[in-house]
Amino acid sequence: MSSNYADSLSPYENKGILGIPECFDSDDTVSKKCTELANLIKDSRHVVFHTGAGISTSAGIPDFRGPKGVWTLEKKGEIPKLNTSFDNATPTKTHMALRALVEAGYVQYIVSQNIDGLHLRSGLKRRYLSELHGNIFIEQCATCRRQFVRSTSVKSVGQKALGIRCRSTVSNVGRACRTGYLHDNVLDWEHDLPQRDLDMAVMHSTMADLNITLGTTLQIVPSGNLPLKNIKGGGKLVICNLQPTKHDSKAHLVISSYVDEILSRVCNILGIEISEYSESSDPTTQSNLVEWTLPLNHINIIERKFKTHLKETVGCNQKKNPE
């Protein structure tokens, strides 16, 4: 549960602005904006979603800075009434919609600040996801850096040693690491972001002609600034959040509604069916060992595309601004 996770973090004073009042667009306005968003997605070549704690509240996991968020209530000396455990929570309509949009080719990548593992459990493939703050269902080897899926959430945070040997010794993929030990995958406040996940997030966010944020106030950096990476190159930003954000003025479109409602409407307009959560697609329920390491060959492919994108962007700028 997110309150237990929050309690496990090191003491930290600067938790951002808490308890900003929520705003709601009218139903008619939401309908019009969702139609516009669906058309933007349909007309874009490279779409990236950026997800925050707000996409998991309908799974029973409270957010942090909302009116009923963990840290908002903590400041008042209260605790959240809504507090499903990470193990008992299941992916929301939004998680399943994002997987469907990726599989249909409408979305190229997802960048998440969430540690709840619900993107993983939705069945989304690893190559389409950066987890910038870690994953409560992942353990990582301190030596070979490979990641493996757990059947239950880890009970520690801060990349603490678990006293378990690297599971690559029972994996059928790659060379076995016989000296490494596993640690949890969840960051504490002062930890550096995982480099490969961050690199992929930066490249995709920059290449995107459309960055879309869901359920995040965009206060934490660098995560909160990644959706702006495409604006200099002419890309668009869409913000979907119930609370205002510091980047609203830079957005092409702002939708103030529940993200489950937004994604349901968008998928309906695009003719995309949203599947229900199924344990058969959830790696945490599988009896065999599942690796969760970002595929190096896929990273190399994206790096080449990114270099090409930068060259094309420089070329376009030179044509627009000849000396």
C-alpha cells in the first residue's frame, strides 16, 4: 500500500505542493476534448504517455499530493481511508487501455513514476516502459543489473539487499551471474534514477510529436519536465489531471477529468477494445521465472532512431533559420 511505501522512505521535507483543489470539466467539455485527443493520437507518429499516481487511485491505491493523498493527509495528522495493498490491487481501466493502445500501434512508449507494478501486471511489454522510480514487484542483481519479477511485493525500499542470489542461475536467457545478490528496485529520495530507463524516457519524450500526461502534477524532477522535451521541436503536450499543474500554460490541451473516463472515451473513438485484467497476462502470477530487464538490442534500436531524429531536427532548424 502506498502509505506503507511512503512511511518506508527516508525523511524528506520538500514533498511539493500538497492538497491543491481538484477541478472538473463539464461532461460536454470532456467529450469534446476527448475527441480532440483521439484525433491528436491518430494523427501523430510518435505518442508517449507519462503516468503518475493518479492512474492507480481507482485500484484503491491513494496518490500522494491530491486532496486525499498520503502526504496531504499526513500533514494534517490523518491517514488515507483508501489503502489497498500492492499485492491485492489490480490494473485499472487506464492501465489496460494503455496496453491496448500500445498493442494497436497508437502509442510508442510509456514513462511511469509509479512503483506499484500495475503496468507490469497489465501485461505491457518491458520494451515499451520506463519505470523511473522503480517497481515494488521487481528485484535486481547488484552485479549484473538484471531484473526479475517477484510473485509478491518486496517489503523494503531504497535498493536494500534481499539476501537472495541472482536468479540468472536458473534463467534460460543470457550468461548466469554466480556472484551477484539481489536488492529491491524501489528508489529512495536521493537515489539516482535508473540510467537505462531514464535514457529511454528522454529519447522517446524528445522524439514524440505528442506527449500526454496522466494523473500527475508534474512536480517531481526530472520526471515532471520530460513531457516538455518535444516542444522545442514542434511537438505537442496534453495534460490530463484533476489538479492544475505548473506546465498547464505550455499544453496544447488540458483535460480535467478522471483518467479512466478519458481513456475509455478515447479508446471508444479510436475503435480500440479495452480488455479486462487477466491473471494469465500478469507476470507476477506465472510459475516460471520472468526477466524484466530492458532489452539491450531494443535500446540500441531507439538510440539509432534518436540520433536520426536529432540530425533531422537540426536540418529543419537550419532551413528555417538560414544564416
